[in-house]
Amino acid sequence: MDSASLKLSRYTLRVANEDGTYLLYNTFSGSLAHIDSEDDETIGKALAGQPLTPDNEELIADLREALILRPQTADENHEIREWYDAVRVNTHQMNLTLLTTNACNMACAYCFEGEALKGTHMPEPVAKAVVQWAERKLGLLKPSELFVRFFGGEPFINPKGVLALAREFHRITTIQNVRLRMAATTNGTRLSRELIEELTRLGLESVKVTLDGDEERHNEKRPLKNGQNGFQTIWKNLESIQNLVQFDINVNAEPKDAPSIGRLLPVLSQSSFRPAIRSLKIQPLRRINPELGDHDLRMTPEVASTVRMWQETAHLGGYQPASPLDGSPCEIHRGSHFTVDPKGDLYPCAQLIGRPSARIGSIFTDEIAPENAESFLFFRRHDPLNHPKCSVCSYFPICGGGCRAATFTLDRNQAETFNCPVNLLDLTVPAAIREQYKTTLSSSSETNQQKENV
């Protein structure tokens, strides 16, 4: 082996352990290696082209196979380009976020939809057109899976619309031999066992519900429009459907919420529906920024520190936060992802529903209207690898260039502007790598114990 021709991969991260050892993690391959000081010295020799012992050569060969070390001739620009282009055109899953209504029964001050919540239900002719459009798309894309997320507004304000569409999606996917998976993002006040039982028979797997702290704080931040409190209603509804679907709990937090979150977590852990909670996500509350005229979505070091603090809080409460190592370019980059509003208008993602300048088309025509061309190009033709920072970033395989919707919100007129999450990744990725190593050790220990017991 010509060790003189080696280099450390651009996507290899080095994380120090408290015991003086190191972890090497490659964000492109997902490979993880634990090295001590001797291994570190061996890697240094290999990169310098110095002679290696047979044992040393075995270590270097393993690191090469893991893509942690690469030949000097390896063109990582070309490799990441091929990978990203494949992600964009991958049609294994057709992803549809669907609003059967814009109406909502809550009056959350921080709601990003704001004036888009006009109380409009999807008319029956539009619902039929959505099914026909989806059927055509399935025929063109030929995915093995259709994933539908019912969104709002509050989707279950229009339960008949949700059920009617779910039945139709079940029908057309059965005909085309496509797996159907469904989820719903809901405030939880309109959940009922009868409704969810029917939807689970059709393919519903999970519901995402927001609880913004303990009962008092949640009711303060997320009041019902009729002046009543909703926390107890949501709690009882979750109890009633706990054996039907999984729950993703979302908490929109700000620093002063620390005490209420501290009270919420143990109550959640002691609830009867704790086994149904698949994930708990605590994220910074997005406030309206008067200077921007919109939500302030910048991932500043301060915001990143807040996110990390909430993740640690959830972890201490017995919940495993989503790992940044599992990230990838979001659906907005993919040609098989669609968001449809009650009028049949198409948007790049749910965060931009109701903003005319973000509309990218309609289910009623395959043509891009002139007034939508700029937005279509901004989202569907955007290539983060053309950005000088993204193209050389070690995090790109788990990031994909940041949130395009946030970039649009911040400054849609500057092509080079992007909402880079590097501040957050710098804080969360090292901890995630250490956690993955602990998990690997634990799994290995359990496997060895099982072998000894045989």
C-alpha cells in the first residue's frame, strides 16, 4: 500500500474524548473509528508517507475502507456532487404535505402562518383534483412509497376532508402497488379515538403534537380562540389514542420557559402514554423580527447554544434527541416532495404556505406561471454545492446546505445568502459522535455477553 498517497477525508471529523483518545467520524460514509495516541501517531506516519508495520498497515486499511482516509487522487468534489444529485432525483418516496384546511382553533402569537389562516377548507372539487394529480405523479415518479402528512391550520377541524383523502390515497396506492404511510401535525385538541382508529387502518402511523411547557405555560402561549384552555383536552386525547399511533412531541421554547419545561418532562415521563412518545423535540421559539418584517430564523451562536441546552434537558429527562448525524438534505431539495394548500397551490414547504411570493405552481397545470417562475427557480433549481462554503464543508452530507425556506424568508433577493447551521452543528455534532460511540460499545458488550451465555 502506498501510504504516501493518503489524505484525511474532507468529511472526517476528529472529536476528543476525556481519556485522551479520539473518535474519527466521516459524515459522508457514516463510519466511526476510535483511536488512541499510538493509532494517532500511525495515522500521522501514513499521511507523511513513512514506513508502517504490518499491524499499522491493517489499521490504515480499515480507515481507508471506512473512507476516513482517502487516496490523494480521490475526487471528493465529484463524489459529493454525484451523491447530492442522486438525492435530488431519488423517487423511492413521494412526499406530500397536504392542507385540507387553513382554519385553526388556536391563537398562538408566534404562529408562522399568521395571516394565511383564513379559515378556508379544501373544496370537494379541489380534493378530487388533488387525488387525480397525485395519481398522475405516482405514475410518473413510480415511487415504492407515498408519504402523506396532513397539516394545517388544524387538519382535524376538517376531519371529513382528511378521511376522504386518506381513503382515496389508500385506493390509488393499492392499485399502483405503492406503500402508503401517513402522519398528521396537529395541535391535539381535535383528536378522537374513532377518527384515529379509522386513519390507522388506512396507514396513519404518527401524530405530531406541540406542548409548550407545563399546563399553565402551554395555555398561556397557545390559547384557544374561544378563550378556553386546551392543555387538559390535548392530554386526555393523547391518552385515548396511545395504543394506536406514535407521538412526536414538539416544544417551542424560550429561555424563560426553563422552569415550565423542567416541570413538563417528568409529567410526560410518568404519563400513561409515555411508551407511545417516539420523539421529543425542544426548539427555540421563533419571534417576529420587526426589522426583517418576518420571523427571525438566523442560527446565531446564541440560538445554537439555546438549542443545545434544550437537547441536553430532554436527554436528562430520558428522551433521545434526534441526532444531527442522521441529517440529510431536506425534502425541499427533492423533486418528489410537494406541499399543497386548500386551493391546490403548490409550495416548496409548509413553512411558506400562504405567501404568494413563495408559490411555485398549481396542481391544475404542469406549466409554471410567469409570476411563479422566480420562486420555482429559487427552490427547485437551487444548488448549495455552488456556494463556496457549502462545497467544502465537512457537515454537508448531514446538512445539505441549511434551510432554504429560512434563506427565502431572510433575503430572497441575494442568491448567496443562506441560513447556515454551522453554529449549531459545531455544538451538537461532537456530542452526537460520542453518544454514537457509547451506543456502539453498549451494543458490542451485549453481543459478547450473549455469546458467552450460549
